[in-house]
Amino acid sequence: MQEKGKTIAILGCGLRQIFPKNEGLYQQIIEKGGLVITEYAPNVKAKSESFLERNRTVSGLSLRILVIEVAYK
């Protein structure tokens, strides 16, 4: 079944330092009318805390959030 929704990829890094490296996926998202966005400057590299910050953006854009499992460290 082919879904008709659009994808928004929210990066935890800059657009010139995309992690994980998968330019084909990001290009496909854009070609199908989706978005690849980030709040970081183009050359900012990914680091662990940037993904926590990215999650704030994800939750802000979401209508609903469902947490299935969260590991405690």
C-alpha cells in the first residue's frame, strides 16, 4: 500500500554535515515533496546532545506523541 503523506526529516546537525550519511534518502524525500530541515548552521556536526535538542523540534511539529519505550541510563 502506498501512503500519500509527506515526510519531514529533522536533522540533529547542519545540512552540510548530514548524519547518518544517506544523501539518496534525503534527495528522495525532497523529490516527493517532503522537507529536510534543521535548526543548526550548515557546517555543524552531529553530537549526542543535538539529537535531544532535535527531539524538541519533532515534538513541537507533532500533533500527538506516543512514547512506546524509553530506556533509563
